[in-house]
Amino acid sequence: MEEERQTDMDKIMSILQEIDPYEDFDENTLLFEEGILDSLSLMHLISELESLFHIDIPEEQIIGSNFVTAEKIYEFINTLIK
């Protein structure tokens, strides 16, 4: 279970690193506050997450609280996978 979590977190961090390769951040970095995510990059992130995890993110669940940190994104994605 922990190995699967780490694999998924690595995928999420890889997408975020692709979005902003110049920032250093970790799983608990506040993505919007640190300028890593904005509305445009959030749409790119959602597209990548849907593709990588084979999920559909409902429009009504595209809210800031689901994308605050990489950890929150991981938790959110897991609610959609299960």
C-alpha cells in the first residue's frame, strides 16, 4: 500500500515539476500560494491527472481545496479511483 502511494505521489510530483520546473517544493507545499499553480496550470494538471490515473474529474469537484498541496491532490485522486 505504501509503495503504491509513493508511486502515485511520484506521478503527481512529476506533473507538478513539469508545470513549474524552476520551483523547489514537496508534498505539503501550498501550490497556489507559492505560485506553482494558477487557473491555467490547474487545467493542465487536471488533464494530466485524468490521463495518468484513468479518471474523470467532475467539474463541480474542481475546487481549490482539492488541489492545495500534492498530498491533497493524492487524497482527492484516491476518492475518485475507489
